Amino acid sequence: MKLFILRNSIMPSDMFTGILHFDWIFFAKKKSFLLLLLFLLGLGIFTAVGANFPFPETYKNSPYIITYITGIMSLMCLFTVSLLTAQSLMREKEAHFDLILYATPLQKKYYLGSRFLVICGIAIISFALYSIGLLLGHQLFRTNRDEYMELYLWHYIQPFLLLAVPNILFCTGIICSIGVLAKNRIAIYISGLFIYFFYWGIALFSNSPLIANSSPISAESMQLMAKLDPFGLSAFFEQTQYWSAEQRNTQLLELKGSFLVNRIACLAISFLLMLYAYRKLSFVTGNEKKSHKRIQEKKSNFQGDYHPVTTKNSGCAYFFTAFFSFVKIDIRSIIKSVPIWIIILGWCSFASIEMVSMINAGRRLPERLATTALMVNEILKLFPIVGILVLIFYGSEVFWRSHSARFESLEKSSPVSSAVVILSKWFSLAIITVLLIACNCLIGVILQLSFGSAHIDFGLYLSLFYLIGLPLLLCSALIISIQAICRNRYVGLTVATILLLFTNTSLGGMVGIKHPVVQYANVFQGIYSEMNGFDFFLDAFHIKMIYWTCIAAIILWVAIWFNNKRMAVGKLKILPVIMLFTFLVGAAFSGVILLKEIEQSKNNERNDWKQAYEERYKKFSRLLQPSITDVKTNIDLFPEQNSYTVEGSYILENKGDKAIDSILVYADKELQWKGFVIDGAKLVLEDKQYGHYWYRLLRPLQPGESSTMKFGFAYEASPFNGFKPFNAILKNGSFIRISNFFPRLGYIGDNEIDDPKERTRRNMPASSIVVPLEEKIQMPYYYDHVTLDAVISTSGDQTAIGIGDMKDQWQKDDRNYFRYKTPSPIPFRFAVSSARYAVQKVMYDGIAVEVYYHPEHQQNVGHIVRNVKQTLRYCKQNFSNYPYEVIRFAEISSYVKGFAATAYPTSYFMNESFGFQNKIKQDPEKDILNELISHELSHTWWGNATIDTDYREGCKLLTETLAMYTEQMLYKTVYGNENILSRVQVHKDIYLGERAFWGEEPLYKSDPNKPFLCYDKGAVVMYQLEMLLGEEKINKALRSLLQKHAYPLQPPTSLDLINEFYAVSDKALHPKIDELFKQIIIHDLQLDKAVVTKTKDEKYELNVAVIAKKYSEDGKGKSAEIDFDDPIEVEISFENEKKQIIRMEKNQLQLKTLLSQKPAKIILDPRMRFMEISLEDNGKNF
């Protein structure tokens, strides 16, 4: 190296080869480099063995899964390239060798080219080892060979070449260019963070499948995101979003369309940035670039006597003086540096985009109100991981600033203790945290003002300094301590990154880091509800913060002790020991509380319990048990204590034809049970592990006879463990599906493992929870309907909502009591809510309409009432009379998860985050309240107590699908056909996307556990059926279904519904009805030719040729082409915005027609009569 730098006569090729060799050796000799390669090889094996993906009928080593993994894991190159670039480009500066290097005849093209190739090459080699590990894991560690296909090396090589290599080149180009130009390590880290921000911004905005609970976006938006996504994953998802299982197992990603554009753009950006960096690179230091100014010395006229001053370099005063002096220097350095303001500007831009996106609510929902709660929840969701990454990289810079400024020797020679230095670095890093959180709050306030929010809760914004600020402050302590102990910038950076990412993200769960006592200083994980705030979850957070504050203090103490040789000097020698003992006691005390209070199940523990339950009690699934006919209960809610108690009694009737001599009671083992009393029965066996109790009747219960059963139980929620599903007893806005926790009789099928793959892995037979469609319904059918009489009490300032008519209400001992009784039997499914409600009541057509809502959420209450009236009028006119005297809608807290709204007889419960805080009037094409109210209220007819089917294949077709149909008809009535078409398109996109993950069955035999079939495909199918038969005939069929099968008559199956459609339609349409419900049919239309010719008489001749195909699928990825025998509609649009639809009859694939004016655009199948996957080739503009 020295030889070619000093000799001018050396050949350029030798110079480049020498530099390249030197740069390679710099990394190759490091033990950390070899460890990195081994780590990535092991990570590849671990991914192959441990990763599970929700793609049915898809092999674990299929080309789709390999591409999916390669694309996601290529995000790792951000961190790899950032670390490599910082070490490679900054090593001369850190070694104080830069001035010597710049004085040599070294050419910048060789210098820059060598550095780029080595960084890029090492990143590529590293990822190649990951891919090799993935391959080895798939081949050597197969637990179930049926889940794997034969080995094809190209399935691993092609994704590596198309995704990993371009992504590495892209990251290297950007990060190296910035490093070369800025000559600043923190700028290198910032560039990596910016790419990270940009990627996740696109992922959130485009509702990438990588984002939990993502919703579909339009094809145009998806196409745009596919081009912009720097890592190509959006383009991958765009190309594969509708792939079947067979395609996932056989097809590779094609380099075409948006994916091709994306890859070319990725490489082009990388090349252009490197070219720009090359042109701007200059081998001079920043000081040499500055013009030299003449400095004139001024003589000082000051004259004075010399007086020696005695200094004191110990004691508290000296400690704090030195501490604040260091802090002042560090803060001044941070504030004056450009990188911190780039970070702030970049984060503010990113956060603003995400918050505006959240307010705009996307394709399906109307604009949300810009409330403080919405802003704070977004900050809690978005900022913590970004804040941690900023602190990791900036912590390295703050700690090593003295070394970089060549001031370290002077600092060490001073009498200042290491405690001062380490604590001042920690405090300086904390200032960055405070600054970033303040910026988040400022963004929230500005957006609230911009969107016209009337109320800004500054106290809620200030809470972020505790909920996020304190955990990040503790993370800063860990970062500084690790740097102090490691004494190596990059080792400390790597260790801190690994520790904090594995203890603060979902990565930790993959290696068993799940308990809060090992998840280092996690930020608050909950949300803020406008109804109940943070509720009692802050209680658990306080304990966690005490624990982690003590742990952070101990870590800091160790770091100071490790670096400070003066700790035991003078009067302070006892103080560190006392402090350490205090922190150890605090950590032990709070840690014991966390270990005692937090319940965590081990891997597969729940499924192990379910398997054992099924093996022990499945044999009793057909044991004759009495039916519950009457429920009388007292439910006492205590919102302030997040608890409730229940006392109740059943009337049990033997509806069978044989005597019953024993009763098997099931009680949820997680509740506190007070016991059971069954008249004339004796407890003979108690199995608390599985929640079962055997009672022997002293005298068998004969057919038609009844008995009584009394019980009691209590529940208290824990701030450490949250709520059981549908059991949210809150300070305000509680919702409890209380029937789920009442005792039940017999074998409980819900306790079975319902995942087919998990059952196969455990060698268990298929679950029998879902009854086959062909199995006959028992005659006569015994409904599990009950008469409910419930007295519900709650706090004196709250109202309790139950099921049925409110018969009475009173106050006693500062508590409110409400008695609800159902006028007729209902399914054994009932719930309660409690909150400080405001209420609006009106009478409509003899029915009381009541809306209970949070007082601050009154904006859309009138709209809810209007939609209730519209739905009630439509359903009464077209189906049957409403069977009750009241319709009651109640708002519940956003802490209740699992649904936007849910329906019960007379009472309907709506989540506060869905409709109450949206600007419905501002966006009538996205009226979610119209959809929600019409859907839930229609369950009075389709579900609840009218049509109540057993749990069999296709049962949701009779409830959710018919509710979707009613929802569509109400939406069409209010907003017209054009808007309903856009809503149906949304459901079609959801259906086509979800079926790729879960597989499907024909709609009439659909699995009730696949909601995308009954909701989304059901919505599309009913829309197409309405196009085929007309709304009037469908409603006639539904009226007939109700007349024949409504409770208490024999319940229907999906075949009964289809027979009703047959009855109102021409026989020639029956095959089309079968295609919609009994088959899985996919169409593919292509506009092959569309030519417009102007005639002599000033008219326009339009010639159209269409390619039309139809496929029948089996739901498992296989398809077969069948005859296309359907008419096709062609929509012609003109420049004056008028439209004309021409029908191409069966088997007619060409069209010639004369038009009076020139067409502007034509579209095939404009009203979406066919289930098409791709619409890109369906139209043409002229």
C-alpha cells in the first residue's frame, strides 16, 4: 500500500488492484467479519426451520416463499451497508491519516471505486451466505417432507439476483455517496435511516401485506407504489397478489411491468448518485477549502496583578460544574451540527405524511377527525423504534466525540471522573430524545390546527414524554454504558443494536424474548381511548418503569465502575455502594411483582391444552344433555375496579327422547367460580384443569321434565395481562359478551384446535366443529334459544346496556340498576356495555330508536338515526316486520378489539373508532355508517333470533352474506349505482387477495372461519346475482326463505337459499346461479382490438375484438378452462361525458357499430358482471 502511494510511476491498474486488496484485507482480517458471515449462515438456517407463512397448499421451499423471504430479509442490507460504509470511509479520518492520504498522488476514481466494490461485495457475499443457509435449512432440517418440494437451485438464485443484489447496490450507492460527500459518520447512519423511513412510509401508505391489518388500495395506487418502493417488495406483491397455490409453487417473479421499472430505477439511482459523488469528491479537508483570512493581533492595554487561585477538583460542586460543562459542550456540538436537523426534518416529513394518511383514512373510510387521541396513538405506534435507531447511532457519536475531535487524551488527563463523562453523555443523548418527542407533539398540534380540530389536549401530548421519553431515556443509558464497557465504537454499536432490536421489537419473540422482565424498557404498548383514556394499563407501566429504571441505573453504575478508578476515593466511597444496593432492591422488588402478575404461556402450551381436552372429552360430544331454556341473572359491574360479579340461574329442560342421568358442566377455568347447585344432583367429579364438573342426578331427568341450576362467578381484569377476548371491563366504555363466560353443558367444540396444519402436525384427525353441508338437520330441530331476564348494576354515573326491553331502572347505594328482559327467546348469545352515556331517543313507526354515545362524539349521531330509519323501512317493506319494540345502538371503547360493530337482539354495539370520529358528511361516497348500520340492523332478519342456523358449511351465507346484500341495497338507495360499484370493487379486491392466503371453497360450502368468503366474495356474488335476477326477485326469494325457515321453524341451509333463487328465476339462469354459489369461476377479458374509423357521412365506425376466457378452479390452486358462453357489455364514453353500453351476445367476440360522435374511451364489463382478476387490459382511450 505504501509503495504505490509514494511512487508516481506505478501503473494505474496496479494501483487499483493494490487499493482493492488493501480494502478487502481491512475487513477480512477482522474476527467480527467472520462472525457476521457465520451469523448470517445460521440465520438462514433458522429462518428455513422456524418461519411459517399463511399460504395454503404452498410448499415451504416454493419459489414464492423463497422470493418472499429474500425480499423481506434484504432490508438487512441497510444495517450491513451502513456499518461497512462508516468503517471503510471514515477509517483514515479516525486514524488521523486523512491529511497524509490526501497529499499522495492517489486518484479518486481508484479510491472511490475500491471502497464501493468492497462494501458492495461484502454485503452481497453476506447475503449469499444467508441464502445458502436458507437452502441448507430447507434440505437438511425437514420436519414434514410433505411440506417441501424437490430442490431447484434457480429458485434461490433468481430472487437473490433480482431482489437482493439490486437492493444492496441501491443502498450502497446512496449510503456511500452521502458518506463520501459529507465525510461524516452520523450522515452515513442518517442516510440508512432515511431509506428505512421511506420504505416503511411506502409500506404503510400502500397497505403492504407486511403491515398488520392492511386494507386494499386501488390498482392505480398499487402500481405507483410498486414503482416507488426502493426494495421492490410492493412490485412483488402487485405481481403476485392474486396468485393461486399452484402458481406460488411453480412460478417465479417475472422481470416485467412495474417490477422491471422498479429494478431499473433502483440501479439508475445508485449509479447516478455514485457518479455525482465521484465528481464532487475532493482530496482536501474542510479547513483547506476555507479561504484564509488575515488576522491582526490587537495589543491589550489591560494590566493587572497576578493572583494564584486555589482550585478544588472534588466534591459535589465540582461534580456538577464539570457535569454541566460537558453537557454544554455536547449539546452545543449536537445543536450546531447539520445531521441532527436533517434527522428532525426527515422524521417530521415522514411523520406528517403518515399522520395525514391516517386522517385521510385511505380508500375505504371517510376522513377521520384530527383528534389529539388520533395523533398520540400514531406517535406511539410510529416513533419508538425510529427513536431507538436514532439513539443507537447518535449514542455512538456522542460517546466518541472526544476521540473524533482528538481531545480524548486531554480529557483523560484531567481530574474529572468517568462518572461525570458517562452521565453527561447520557444526559446529552436524553436531550435528543426530548427534542424529537417535542417535534412529534408539534407536528400533531399543527395538523390538528390545519384540519380544524376544535380541541387540543396538551396534557395528553405531555404524557408522551413519560410513555415514550422515559423508556428511550433508559435505552440511552444502555447505549452509553455499552460503549463505555466495550471501548470500541463499532463493537458497541453492534451490541447495542442487537440488544435493543431483540428486546424492543417482534424479533425478540422469535428467540423467546417475550417476558417484560427481559424486554428492555419497552415504551407504552397500549392506546389512548377518548372514552376511557389509558385506563388501568398505566398501573402496569409504572411498575415496569420502576424495574427498568433500577436496571438502567445498575448498568450505568457498572459502566462507571468499569471506567473510573477514583470511585472509592474520599468521602464519596460509601455513596456508590448505597446507590447500587438501593437500585438492586428496587429492581428485585418490582421484578418479583412483574414475575408474579404477568401470565405468559409457553410455546404451544395453549394448543397442548386443547389437544388434551379434545382427547379426554371428545367422546362425550354426543352425550345427551338438558337444554337451557331460561336465564335469570344479576350482573354487577365495577368499572372503577375493572371487575364484575355474576349470580345466575338456569332452567334446564330435557328436550330429548331419553332420560338424562348425569350433567357435564363446563366453566371457564380463568374465572373465579363460586360453585354450582343443580336441583337433585350431586357433584361426583371435578376437573379444574379442563373446567369440567360431573353431576349425577339422584333421579334421572325424564323427557319434557325440567330442573334448575344456580351458579356464581367473578372476574377481575389485570393491567399486566389485559382482557380476555370480548371481556373488556373498563373505566368507561366497557363491553362484555357475557354469555361467553356463563357455564355451558356438555363437550365444548370451541376448545378444539381449528388450524388444519396444526392438527396435521399433531397427527390429529380433521376437526368436526363445522358440520358438513350434506349432513341432515335433526327433525325436529331444538334451538338453543333462551328467555333472558337480567338485572345489571353499574357505577352511579354510568348507564348499563343489555339485551331486550328495559323493564325497570333504579338507584341504590350510589349505583344504577337496570332490568332487561327479552320479549321472546333469543340465541344463547348476549352482552352488556357500560359507560357515561349521552343519549338521543326518537320514535319511528312505533319503534323506539335509541343511540347511546360518548358526550364528545355527538357529530354523527343524527346520521346514525337516519340510517336506522332507512334500514328499518327497507327491511320491513321487503322482508318482514321488526320483531321488537326498541332499537338500541351503544358506543363502546376502542380498547374492545375484534369488530367494528356487533349485533344482538334489540341492541347493537359500535366501536368508538369506527364512524363516531369520521367526517361522514364530507365524503358521502365513503359512508361507513350507512354500511355499518344497515349491515348490523339487518342481522335482526339474517342471524340473531330469526334465521339462526347451526354451525355448518355455508352457514354464513345465510347470515353475513345476506347482511352484505342488504347493506348494498341500502347504499345503492342512498348513493346510486356508481357508488355501489366502487364499494363492490373494494370487496372484490379483498376477496381475491385473501384467497391467495387461505384458499377457498364454493360459497355454498364455505368454511365459516373464512370471513373473506361470506363477507367479501358474498358481497360481490350478491351484487352479480342482483344484476342477473333483479332486486325485486331476490327480495321475493328472501321473504319466502323467512316464511319457511324463521325461528321456531326448521332452520335453513345454503341449499335452501339457492332453491329459493331457483324458484324466482328462469330455469335457463340456474346454471349461472350455480356458477355464483356452487362453483369457483374466474373470468379473463382482454380488449384485443379497438379501432375507430371516421366515415364519409361524418360518423364513426367502431370495431372491437375481444378475447374472453373462463376458468373453473378447485380452490386449491388448480384451474381448468371452460367454455365462455356469457354476453359481454362494452361501455363507450364520449368527450361530453355521456356513456353508452352495447351488449355483445353469447359467443360474439367481435363488435362493429356506428356512432354519431367520436368515442373517447371504451371499457369491457363496466358493471363488473364477471369475477376478473386483472382489469388492466379491459379498456382503451382514443
